Amino acid sequence: MDHLFTVDGRTATPISRTGLAAESLLERQHLQEWVIAHPQVLGESVLVITAEYDRWADTDGVPARDRLDVLGLDATGRLVVVELKRGTADRDVHLQAITYAALVSRFDLDTLAQAHRGFLSRRGQALGIDVCRQRLLDHVDGEWSPELLQRPRQVIIAADFPKQVTHSVVWLSEMGLDIDLVQVGLWRVEGSVVAGFTKVYPTPEVEEFTLAPARVEGEAAAKKLQERSRSRNAVHVLVGAGLLPDGARLLMTPRHGVTEAIRAEIRSWVEQDPARAAATWTNDTAKPLVWDADGASYSPTGLANHIFTSVTGRSVDGIQGTTWWDVDTTQVPADVDPGEWATLAGTDLAALARQLNGARKDWSGLHTLLDGVPAGRWTTYGDVATIIGSHAVPVGRHLGTCGRCPNAWRVLTATGKVSPGFQWTDTSRTDTAASVLRDEGVRFDGETADPGQRLSEDDLRQLLDG
């Protein structure tokens, strides 16, 4: 981020840039602690295993003064090696990161659990080794894979990077190493210091078209990482968008990763106990499914793998479990419009996530849009959701609980009716949404609003654009 401004209408005032050294902020005591407290700067769903790790000194001959700044684990089962520099990175910083990646690539689950236990103990958390081991296992979406563990991802965070580093990292990435460059910047804003982390390499375009196929050597490891990433990302998208309320029912239809013969075996197995084909959704990014058959929590892929093994007696990897679970639209959550809920029928979790990719629980755009809907006009949950990049279901749920949404009564179902679940956030109100709309000039034919007074998607876009 080269330029930052405070804005007051037409006036934009530059904000002065500063740095960690200028603010007397240190690498370990400050920058490292920011990263540990907010591991999202390292990527989605990263668990910090340890920091300042140097326990390999006795066995591998590496001097004890060489300490790995931060070691994490992402939800696909890959280690994340983090190198921190509070100023401009050294010309050989990528070599340091590669050295640490090579060392940790030989770690196994027990080594990592011991390291995690020591890290937590130093921070006042006394957990047993078995608890630490289970914590690592639970963080991974799917079975623990030594194969993926051997190919760590590297993240280098610094205030700036010399060209020697960026050129080397680009080439190393093209050769199959997975290295991210993240720039940390500081600004002074009204007496406070603001920190920002910007991923400068690889850009999303480079990741998609250049590096992704080369990052994992070998077809088996590449496929495994790809499927796990899809499953993890799908769950994060759904939770982030707020599409499914806690308690939503899901039904199993085996799809990805199994043959028709195995699907038939699974169907016969389910007939013995129908609870095996159902689960309840919770908005937990790690294990969102509570299986009816045993009451335990699973990731979509973890449960699909468990079912596969239960039926066939064989272990499996590479299943995209989010394709196995569909929303049960026959059971409508209390705070959801039945018509909008019905639109989810026949769509699995992976497909829903693709529809919602990029949607988040940021309702500022919705508030701005609704504030512009004039009296005497109306719109629908679906049209509003399309404009803000969400879905009718989370839009409706938000309107029912927000209390700050302007003109919420002017949003109707796709059929032009007030949603059966509509209620005022002010519980003392006794009038109805339909009566308010009529007073504002909206004409009704029975319970259906005049379609001629409905705002089109183009009308809504113009409202949002100001």
C-alpha cells in the first residue's frame, strides 16, 4: 500500500508512513506477537504451533542461535514456516526460510505436539501432550498426511524486499517451492500507529495460473492438497457468508471420489440406520457437521472419509466431502423465509460455496442500499443479495435481527409478499409491514405487492452507486 489517506468528503489528507524501528517496535517482542495473535496474516485457517523454535540444535548440528520465528499448520495439513524482519529483508532471507522448511519437513506428529506443548507452556497454558496432539489433528480437514507435512509453505514478512529476494522467490516458486512475500507497513493516524499486512507475492492471478500446479511435487500430493483446499475453502465461504444457520439439516448423497458400486454399498449401509445419512450444520470452520449417527463433530471431508472407511474397510484420501452434503430444504429454520430456503434444494455445500465466493458478513453495503429504497417502492431479498454479492437467506436473517437496517419492511419475497417470518426488531410495534407499505403508497392485490412498483436490479445498482 503506497498511499493512505483520511477522507472527509472531497478532502483526502495523506497519512504519514512510519516503520517499526522508527516507532521503537521490535521484531520478536512486537511483530512476532502480532502474527501469533492474528495468524490470518499467514493465510486462511493457520494454527500457530510454536515460535522461536531451536530444538533441532543437538541432533542436526544447527547452532542454537538459529531460531525459527514462527511455525504454523494450515487446515490442509501443511506446515507454515514464517520468517520475520522488521526492516528491509536481508538478501538471503529466502535461503533462511528454505533451511527451516527443510528441517521441519522431517517433523512428525509427535515432534509437532511436543513443540506445541512447549510453546503453550511458555505462555501459561499447561496442556497434556495428548491434548496437543489432538488439537493438531482436529485442525486438519481430513486425515493426517505425512506426505503433505513434508512440503511446508513458507511466508516471509518484512517491511520491504530487495530485488534479489523477489527475483529468487519468483524462480523458486516456479520450480515448485511455495513461498509468500508479505509486506508489513506502519502509518501514524491521529496519534495512533496502524499496521497493515499486504501479500505482495504471489498475487492471486499468479497463484491461479502459474504456481498452483507446480507447488506440490507429485500427482498424488497435488490432488490431495487441491481437494482439501477446496473443502476447507467451501466451509470458510459458507461460514463467512452466514448462509446456513446453526441447526440446519443436511442430507448425504455420495458423489466425488467414489464409484457407483461403492455408492450402492453406502446406500445399503444407510438403510440399516437412516441416521447415517443426516447431519446438523454448525458454523464452525473446523468441524461444522454433527453426524446423527454418533453425535460427533466432523469436517465434511472427514465425515465422508469416515463413512467410506466404515463401508469398505479401506482408507481413502482425495474425497471432496463438501460435494456429499445437501441442504434438507424440507426443514425450514425459524428465522428463514420458506421460499428463499427452497432455492437451496438440490445444491451441495461445494456448489453453494461457489455461488457465494467472495461474500462476507459485511452488511455496510446492504445498509447503504436499503437507505436509498424510496417510499412507495419495494424490492426482494434475492435482488438485494445479488447486488451486494450474498444470498437471499443470510440477507433475510440479517434483516430480522439487525435493528439498524433502514427500510427493512420494503424488502419482500420473490413473490412480492411479506415474509412469514418478518418481525419488527422493535417488539413494541403492533402495525404490520403490509400496512406500512400501503401507507407509503404500495398497492396490493390481496397479499401481493404491485410488481410495477418493484425496483429492478438496475435500479438497485444505481441506488448503491449513489
